[in-house]
Amino acid sequence: MARSSTTSDVFNAIAEAHRRDILDTLMAGEKPVGAIVTDLSMSQPQVSKHLRVLTEVGLVSCRADGRRRLYRLEPARLRPMHDWLAKYEQAWNNRLDRVEDYLKELQQQGEQQ
């Protein structure tokens, strides 16, 4: 029985650590598979497999340059992840603000004594 794909969207695609590593290495600009292999000390088949998944969800694009294929990051496709995380970032910032306010209050009480 065939296993269903768990990499059909951005969230699932970046859940795998090696794929995040590939995205990180592509932040510097376009690279061929060989350079990614070297940068990450991964095998070429592993890198190719992960690049295929990243390409399928649109996080990476590929263009031919002679016989080489150059891969580049498509950061706009990370927008759904950014938007989802933004609400958690706001909640975290609100909590940190409350802690800061509490610490200031304690400091003021200490100065009054």
C-alpha cells in the first residue's frame, strides 16, 4: 500500500530538519546540487530528494544553466508559516511585556522602602 504524502504543504515540508538546512543554505543565493551537498555534508540523493519536496511546495525553484540546475529559495512561499507564527509571537510579546511591567513595579516598591 502506498504511503500518503506528508509533504504536500509548506508546514509539512519544513517539518524535516534537512529541508530547513537546505533552505538556510539557499538564503545566500542560487546553488547547484553539488554545492548544497558540500555545504551540508549530505549525500547527493538525499539532497535531491529534499529539493524535489521543496520544489513541489514552491519553497524552492530551479532553473537550467547549461547542464547545471540551479536552485533558489522562494521566500514568499513562507508567508503562510509567518502569518501563523505571528499570532504566537504577539502572545509571547504580550507576556514578556507583563513580566517587564511586574519587574518595574517590584523595583519601584523596593525603592520606596
